[in-house]
Amino acid sequence: MENFSPISATIGGAMIGFSAVWLMLSVGRIAGISGILGGIIKGRENDKAWRFSFFIGLMIGPQFIAIINPSILMIEFPVEGPFLIIGAILVGIGTQLGNGCTSGHGVCGNALLSRRSILATLTFMTTGIITVLLIKVIGGV
């Protein structure tokens, strides 16, 4: 947390919120990344253009930032190899079991006061905290 900045966090949060509202107003859809990507793979043909555009934006956005200030994108993971693979698999399973991901539930669902999203957010935040504590104790990270 040595690089935390309330200003950049606020700007980033506002941009995510604005994007979620824009998607809802323009396409009438929730900005849940797992649902958007899943719809590219197995969605209806007439529903793929906006999903693909959203996905391309997710990929291109950081490239623009890298041109402006590449140090912003430097991230260090305190774990390697098996922990990252296991974590990725568990996240994928969790998004399927929870009918959505942190963006869909945490940003959009909570804003809509969805009981399911509030419970999902509490669940993944609690699980994340417990996981970090266990990795620190067991893995010595």
C-alpha cells in the first residue's frame, strides 16, 4: 500500500462508476466483466458487438496509460506459480457460483441495492481477507 493515493483512487472509482452508468444507459446492461466476456463466447450473435467493444476497451486502455506513464502499471505479486494458478481457477469458479464477479456485484449490484449482490460482495471480501491472512501465515509471504 505504499503507492496508495486517495486522489487517483477517487478518480479511478469515478471513472468506473461513470462507465457502468454509461453502459447501463446506452445498452441497458450491467458492467459485470465475467458476464460480458462469457457473452462473447456463448452469447447471441446480435449481442456480441457491444461486448467485444467493451473487452477491447479493457485491453487498449492500459496501453494508453503505459504510453503516458508506464510506472503506474507496475505491479508486484507477493505470490508466484501455483498460488496464482489456483487463485485464477478459484476466481473463475466463484464467478460461476456467484452468478457474477466483483464488478457486476460490487459496483453495479450494490448500487442497485440488490440483496444478492450485497451478500456476494460481503462473501468475496471476507473470503479475500481470510485467504490473504492464511497465505501470510502458511506461505510466510
